Amino acid sequence: MDNAGALAPINETLGEYSQLFMLLAAMVYGVVFIIFALDLAKTNKSISEMDSQALKRDEELLVSAGGAVGTKARSRRGAAARADNVGEHIVTDKMEYTQLSAKRPMARIAVVLMWLAAALHGGAVVSRAMAAHRVPWGNMYEFLSTGAFLVALVFLLVLIFKDLRFMGSFISGLVTLMLCGATIGFPTPVGHLVPALQSPWIVIHVSIAVLASALFAISFAMNVLQLVQHARMNRLAAGQDDKLPFMRVVPGAGALENFAYRINTIGFVMWTFTVIAGAIWAEAAWSRYWGWDPKEVWSFVIWVVYAGYLHARATGGWTGPRSAWLSIIGFLCVVFNFTIVNIFFDGLHSYAGV
């Protein structure tokens, strides 16, 4: 960034509009979270009714076919049938819905409102950039608010091609939490970049880091759902009652794992570029590519964890809960790097704006 751009006066009025848009976006995201949660509750009731009807038909068929079949035997056979076909009559492993998708008006309303929230959110990010005459990711507040916007935007764009409404409450809740963390935990007035960040590399290095972090956040949510679905399917296979019927609108654990793996692969490539670009920027700023600064160390730790995750799953046969937990650990490292390292570790990257 040139000196003229760095010394340009801050537009305080536009900065206030940015804060207003951010507040409105957070409120709408909160409403979206509630509506998605209500949709899951309503879906839970609908699926329970479908199960009751299906179980009744199965028992009638078993009685007519097998004569005097004991109640416990019929129950065991019915539970086994449901375990073998869990969710198949609602959603396939390709995330294609055969039932209920057309009967979820609340989910449709939530998606429309989430687009509105994303528009307000994007306006807040852009207006802050215009107010400061620079890219809007120069401190923790801006990094977190921009990252939350990308999480919502990526989810909505993928939603055009894949019905991921089952993740709506998780994503909208995560975005709301991120915005609350930005505004409450790291409030930072609009201002100029510190000298260390006044470089064209901030556009390249930090923007890719924000997008990679957003992808890791989405895969994190998907891996959590994978663990819940895996435990649920094991309980059904053991003949236990289904305590989470709404999870029938969620694809199987294997499908969630495969989708999260593809997202993590893209995120890992971006994070690799982030580390390389950071090293090049460090050489230009401090005349060395690597100096074992806490931020650099933890960025490398994140890279190692996700590299281990991809390698273990591709070649080591690490599938199921083990791969999910490794991916979750990777995202927790991202959170640790962004919060604890930025706030409590002294280093050349200590310009978080808090």
C-alpha cells in the first residue's frame, strides 16, 4: 500500500454504517438460527410420525407372514430393518432428498433470510474497507468478521448445488458466534494499518488465510455431525431407540466424511499457499523467511495436522471417527492460533488490535 493510501483520512461516517450493518447482520443470523432450529424440531416430529406408520405396517406384515410372532421378535426385526435403511427414504449419500424436502417451508424461509443477512454482512465488510481505504482484515475484529462472512457465503453458494440445509442451524449459529466474538471480544475502531501490514502481501497472504479458515470451519461442523450420526447409527444397529430422529435428514456418516475430506483438501492447499506467502512476506519485511515466531510455529502446526489428516485418510486407512477427530483437532489449532497465540504470545505478529 502506498503512503497516500495509508495516510488517507478515515471516513468515520462510513465506519459507523459498517458497524450498523454488522449489528443488523448478526441479528438476522440469530433469527435464521432460530428458524433452522424450529425446522429441525418440526422435521423431528414429522419423521417420528413416519416411523410410527412404517413400524405399524411392518408389524402387520410380519404378523400376516409369520403368524404368531412374539412382540419382542417383531420389535427386534423392525429395529434391524430401520438400522439397515436409516435415512435412505429421506436422503441419499449423494445428499439428494426423496421426501420431506418439499415440506420444509421454514427451512426455505431461513435460507432467504440468510441471504439477506449475508448481504448486510457483505455491506458491513465492504463499507469498513472503504472507510479505511484498505483491505478489511488488518486486525482480529476484521479477520473474524470477514471470516464469518466467507463461512456464510460459501455455505449459501454450495447450497445452490447441494441441499445442505441440514447444516443451517450449525452454520448460522457458528457465524452468529463469530460475529459476537468479533464485536464483544475484539472491538476495534476503523483505522489505518500498522506499518508491518502496509504491504501488497496482505491482500494475498491474509485473504487466502481467511478463506482457508472459513473452509476449515465448515468441515469442522460437518465432522461434528459425522460423529453424531456415527454414534446414532451404531445405537440403531444395536437395536436401541432412535433418540435423534431429525438426524434422518442428515446424510450418512460416510457421506459427511467424504464431503468434509474434499473441503479439507481445498482448505489445505490454500493453507499451504498461506504459509509460503507468509514466508515470502517475512523475508521482505524482516529479511528472513522463517524465524520461529509463535504465529509462524502455529501456522506450521496447523499445516502438519491437516497434512497428517489427509495422509492418514488417503493412505493409512484412517476413516470414520478417527479421521473426524483429527480434522476437528486441526480446526481447534486454527482457533488456538487465532485467539490464544494472537493475544497472549509476544512476537512479530502481535498487532491484533486488542
